[in-house]
Amino acid sequence: MKNIFKLFTFCLVLVLSSWKVSAQSGTITFTLANPVCNNDGILIAQTTGLTPPITFYWWTAGVQTTHTVTNSFDTLFNYAGGYVYLNALGTGGQAYGNFAGAPPFTYVVTTSPAICPALGTAAVTITGGTAPYNIQWSEIPSGTVVGSGANVNLPAGNYSVLITDAAGCVSGTYAVGDSIYIWNQSPVTFTTTSTPANCTNGTATVSGLGGGIAPYSFIWSNGSNSQTITGLSLGYYQVTVTDAQGCYQTEGIYVQQSITIGTNVTLTPATCLQNDGSAISFGSGGLPPYSYHWSNGINTQNISNLTAGNYSITVIDANGCVGEGYYYLSSSTPITVTYSSTPSQCTSATGTATLVATGGTAPYTYQWNTFPAQTGATATGLEPGTYSFIVTDNVGCIRSGTVVVPPISVVSGFTNSADAYCTLSNGSAQIIITSGTAPYTTAWSNGGNTTSITNLAAGGYTCTVTDNLGCSIVKYAVVQASSPISIGFASTPASCIYTADGNIVAIPYGGTAPYTYAWSNGQTTNIASSLITGNYYVYVTDAAGCVQNSWTSCGYDPLNNSCYCTIEGTVYDDANGNCTMDAGENGIENIMIHCSGFGYTYTNASGHYSFQVPTGSYTLSENVQYFYPLAACQNNSISVSVSAASGCSNTYDFANVINPIHDIHISTLHYTPPIPGHTYYQHVIIKNEGTINETDVVSGYKHDGQMNLSSFSPFAQLNAGSFPSWYSIASTGLTLAPAQSNLSIANYNVPTNIPLGTSLLFNDTCSYNGLINNWLSDYSPWNNVNTYYASVVGSWDPNFKEVRPKGTGVPGYISVNDSILEYTIHFQNTGTYTAFNIYLLDTLDSDLDYTSLHPVYSSHNFKAEMTENGVIKFSFENINLPDSLNDPLGSIGYIIYTIKQNPNLTPGTQIKNSASIYFDYNAPVKTNTTLNTIQQDISTHDMIKSEFDFSIYPNPSNNEVSIMVNAGNGSSNGSLKVMDILGKTYITQQLSLKNGNNLYGIDVRTLPAGIYFVEVSDGTNSYVKKMTVVK
């Protein structure tokens, strides 16, 4: 396999060369004053626009050298000829640049793998210099010389090459920073198997040995040398099997853990760069007591004095069961920024934007993401558009956001269109201009240049309108394919809900007979027959090829109950333990009941449940919760056989007892998003998830002061002078019965001049017993504290789904021990009339435990039903949801539920979820898809020695960054992503990976200063590393 080592893309032979690169506040010019021969090159870097003293940070072949000078240039002596990256920091400014490299000659190395027991090969081809060449090969990292000459035979391993030509000039790995790897290809084959750990008795075994010569020896990553290893905890274990002739193969196996230990971490953000953050973990799911082991070396339940950054926690229960979690501790900032802007000409950059920073510690520095970059509170010479910024105060606190510079003339308009008839090109489109400066020019995507275009086929057309000042707007017109066909329906409802005897007759008219039909259930005539109740689509095509589609429903006779039997009952608190529901014994809400082969339902507020099932045999069971265990006399596997008949009803109650548990849960979500100039409505929900009637529930709340909180009942401001952003529930507290919730609505006035993208921070806490600091005594204290982030936006989709924890980066990395996920489905009636019945269909990911789904809160009354394969339906019947035009706030709804992961998910498992929202008889609205990805456990990282890896340098950086990817043994197509800590992707790049090292460059000059995550994937493995961008 060929491996070309031109590490930084350029291989130039120069006598005197210059390389000039634009920089943030200055420039760097490189001059090669002395050509390179034998580490004797002299490279001079001359800066302009920087004020001494200047510190020069040189990187070449992976080695950093630092010089501080009092003039405007610096010299790199003993330069070996490789690629150079330079960052120069002067007083109040900086510059950065790259020098392509100037080795005395170039070379290409090709390798072949070591196919055991034979050796591999390495060959070098040299271009330039003076022959003959002295070539020396060495092993890395020992430096032992292992061969010489242009062609060598080598065992598997990592090597370097040193080349000296007849003139004494030298180059090689040390100069260009490459790496030469001979891969092992072994005939040895085997399989590995494991048994789960519960929690320190897992095993791993090698079996199916073949391909080599016996006897075989074994070396495991935990030091064992037997074919089977025992006494294992959760983690990944590697084994190297070696045969009698020294051929070896390495494989690994993941040992699962039967019990999931929750880490349940609550975080308190740090302030800016200060070390005042904290974290506390609550072990769950195992046998107490728990021990806690943090990545910073602290072994207590809570850690404090933390700066912002990534932290991991290992929780071990009394049986040695392990849980691990990974968390990012964010930072808050006291800086508040508003802005003003002046419009720009559309044909020249004349706009300005001015920031006003308050809070924090003055003075402030300002960095604009313009080109060239600008500093200072005001950015000038701006075209119409959006510009991001970073404001830093005197102690390093940061606030970022985006400003909008409008055009001097706002062109606006709208399009309308006339349909094309079937497949003909007789449609039309028109642009109607409503504002701007006349006269106007129009340019359509089909070449038209008038306000109207004709003779159009069905499709999409864009129109660019430019006014007399050069300002423009692009509008989109859609020409539909009209059909002369209309479809009427005549239906006969099914005689009963489970009887397939309904039919629907499609009656097309207006087209050219004969017609063909395609029903959603596969039938192909005008009559769809033998139907059960449900929705059906039909596609009708006439003889001329015109198409029409429509959908309708087949009902059923609700008065006929002969095809089913009702199985119903009540889950109740059996106070006297006699398994009979006596007077005064109350039902229990929100208990999941399973009917085998049919599905799941939940008890209502009275504890009642019901199923309508056809003839058959079923097993009833309750999904027992710790809070409400079954009474000692209650059987949890009730066999039921029913024969459908009119009036058939069978009643089976479930007797439970109540464990007295305090468990208060607080959730925060946005009802409407924060949009400049609008009201931001935020919902804070406090629910009694416990079993005790709470009479003094208190809560505290804090916002970051960037918006004015106009109302927030029943919360009251603590102290307008000393603590203007702090609020609490009135001293009397809330009274909440079990399963009861309290909704508080915070109404914020969003400033018109707050930048887009501004991060908003909210903190809330609740406690059941009158003292806010007593939240730690709650049954599940991790959901008594909530840190909620929102971002100022300009537009949004009101029908969407979100998940917490969101996870890290675009993949949404979470731990296998983040076992409980909280989903919220938001919906809004954006139609033109009231929606009476709404239902949400949510097909749960197969990696979620369906039986653990727990509804937490909903904006409207609902009923939840779930099929055996995890399709849950939330029905909101007769809620009369108004449309958004007539009642913007009343048109919104949502539901919150929690659900657990399936146990023992393997690293890399993706959990995806989306929902379909049905408003009456309209087509469904599909939400976005949420994504969480299970991250590698800490123990896994410790035990894996993967061939695939990558490195980032220089890091930190403010210019160009080199990504060195070691692709291992083989070639593949991969990808690279750069994401911020909130998961927003800034850079994507496709990679073509060859075996060994691969070098790629990314430009980070346009990125705001901050912490980013670089994800590199080879199509199978994905790894993420942190990168810091400085300005």
C-alpha cells in the first residue's frame, strides 16, 4: 500500500522564498535567508501592524519554540525544512501565518504489511538532492537503527527514516514530522465471548482458535495470561493471542454489567474563569453506600472550586457495581450586551454596529467576526447582514452574540402562481413588490426578467428583485400541477371497532375515464373493502395521466359492542391489605397496566384503566413502581379469557400499598422562544411525584438579568436592591397532593436590541419541606435543581421535540448511566381554524425501555396508550385548540415524559426519537429528530489501545489548525466536524483516509474564541477531542 509523506501538503525547494498571510491585526512575511541543507536553514518572520514586545510561537514538525523580541521580526535558526506554523502576539494585537516548508529534497515512502511470519517492507523514492543517498531506518520510540538502504524488510511497528545526500544535506521524519507504520497481518483467528458482570463476576473467553500453529499464549489488557479471565467488572478488555511461531492477533470484548448504576449529577456553573463551580452526584440503582471518584482526583460525593470544563464521575456501590458519567460544567457571565446599528448601502459596505456592554469588570475588549477583523465597540464598513462578536471584560468574562446590520432600502414582496394543468407547461408565476426604491429589475431562475412569467411546468422558481439602490431580495414561487380530478367518497362504517367489514367507495370526477386506483392498504379498485376503522389514502390517475390524491376515514358503529369485551379496573391504595377496594380507599394515578398481546395504558386521576379487546386470552399485569408496591395479597399476573359479546365486561383491580416518599420534581421549558421585541413566556412546573401530601413546597429561581421579568406568580422578588434577579415562592409555600402539579409562568420582555444568539441562563430549585436548602433530603434530589439555557432567536418551528440531557456535540454524547431521558413534544395549531382533537404518535427507539415511560406533565388533559412494539399515542380529545392567528398563546400545547434507556447499551449506540402530530383530519406534522449517542465508558478508554486516533496542533490556535489522523491499518472514507459546546456545527469536511498518518488543515479564523469539539470518524469509529480557539 502506498503512503505519501508530504506531511503538510507542500514540498518546495526554495533558495529565497516569501509566504505572506493575512492575520487578525497584522501580517507575517516569511523569508528563507539561508537554504536548508543539514539543519542549517535560517527562516526570518517579519511582522507588520504589531507593537513590540512581540512573542513568537513557532511550531515545526510537532515541536514548539518560543521567542520574545523587542523588534518586529524573529529568526528561526537550525531550520530543518519542514512546515512551519507561527503565531505572533504583540501589544494589543496578533498575527499568524504558515510557511509551506523548504526541505533540500522530497521523498515518498511506500510500505507493505508484515504477513506473519514474513516481514513487511518499506521503500523510499527521493526527488531532488545529490545522489547517492545514505538512508537509515530507526524504530520509534526507541530510536534503535533497524536497517539501511532504499528498501528494507521490517517487522510490524512504527519507524522513522533519515536521508543524507552526497552533498551532506539531510531530511526525513525529524524534519517533516511524518510517521511510517508497518502493519501486522496475522493468520491467527479466534473469537471472544463474555458473560455479564453482576457486578464483579464477569468473564471473557477466547475460543475458536485457528490459522496459526499451536500452542497459543494469551495476554489480556488486565495482565492475565489465561484463555479465560474471570472476576471482571464492566469494561472493555483486549487480548493478544500469539502462536508458536510468534504470529499474533489482537481483539477485544465488552463485558456488560447487569445492573445500571445512575450517577445523577447536578451542576452549578462557574462564573467566567473563576473556580466557583460545583457538582454533586447521587448514586442510584445499586446497593448503598456509594463511593464517588471524580476525574479531578476528589473522592467525595460533591466537588467544589471548579472551573468550567469537562468532568467525569465513577460511582461504585457496595457490591462493586460501577456507574460512570460525563458532564460539561458551563460558565456564566455577568456581562450584558445591547447594540445599535446603522443601515448599509447595498452596493458598498457603509453600515455600522455599536455594542454597549454593562456588568462584569470594565474595561472591555471587543472582537468582531469581520474580515479583516475589527476591535472596539463599533464595527464600521459593514455590508448588510449578521455579524458575530465577543466581548471580554478585564477579568476574562466573555459574552458573545450576533448583530444585524440592515440594508438602507428594504425590498419586500410576495409571489403568487397559477397551476400548470397536469403535465402541461401552462402555469404562471408573478412577483408583487411592496417596498423598496423604484425602478426595479427582476431575474427569474428560468431566465425571465419581467414581473410575470408564463408557460411554466410544475416546479419551483426563484425570482431576484433588485431596486434602484442595488438592494435585492430573493423570493420563491411554486407552480403546482393542478388536476381536473376531484374525489368524493361514500363509506360504510365497520359494524364494530374490530370487525373488518367497512368499505369506502372513491368517486372521481372531472378527469378523463377510465381511472386507476392505488389505496394505502394495497387495494387497486375504486372500492376499498373489508376495512377496519382507520384512515385510508387513495391515489387516482386518469387516462390522460392526471393525478389526484385524498384521504378519508372509515368509522365504526360506536353503539355496537359485540366485537369486543371491556377489561377494566382500578389501581388503588389498599390501606387494610385485604385486596378489596373498600370505602375510603383511593385510586392511584399514572400507573402503567399491560395487557399482553394488546398493549399498555395508564390509570387516570381516579386510578381507573380500561382495554377494549377482541375475543382471546390475555395476561394483565401492573408495571410496579417502588413508590406503590403491590399488596402482599395481590397477584401481578392475571389470566383473562374473554369472548366478545354485547355488554361483555370484566373487572380486575390491583391492590397496592404506599411507601411514604417525598419526591418533588421541577422542570423548566420555553412556552414561546425569546425573540427580540417580543414577550418570552417560560413555564416552570413543580410536581409532587411522591406519595405524601406536601403542604409547604418552596422554590427558588434566578435569571441572569438580561431581560426584564414582568410577572411571575406565585414567585416574588426577594430583594429588588440587593438581589434583583432572585425570586422565591411566597413564605406560605405550595400545597401539592401526590401527582399534583403547579405551573408558574414567567413573562419576560425581550429587549429589541439584544443580539441574536445571546445565551440566557436560569436556575431553579425546589424542596418539599419549607427550607430551600433541604432539597438534598428528597428521594431523587437531582431533579430538584435545574439549570436551564435558552438562546435568543429570530425564528422557530413551533412543532418540535427536545430531549434532556441534550448531550455533548452534534451526536449528543451521553453516558450509559444517563439512564433517564426527559422528552418534551411541543405542538401549535398554525392553521386557520380551531383544532378539536389532536393526537401525537411517537414511535420509541428500540434502545429505550418502553415499560419505563412515565408522563410527567401536559398542557392539556390527555390519554396515553402504547402498543406492544413501543408506539405511544397521546390523545388530546375535545380540547378546542384555537389557531395561532386568533390566539397565539392559546394555540400552543406540549407534553413531557421520562423514559429509561435499555440496560447495557454499547458505546456508539444512537437513540433517535421524533413524533408525528395530527390536528383533526389533517396530514401529520413531523417533528425534528432528537439524537443521543452512548459514549465510551472511562474504563473502556483506559483499556483500549486503538490504532485509530488523531491529534490537533497547534492547540490553542487562532489561525489554521493541523489535524493528524492515524487511520490504522487500512483505507476508508471518513469525516471531520468542528462543533461548539452546544452542539452547533461550524466546520464539516469529508476525509479520504489512507493507512498510517493523514494530515488535514482547517481554518479557525472565522470562529469566535471559545472551546470547541473536533469529531473525527473513519466510518466505524468516532473520537472527539477538545480544541481551544483564541483571539
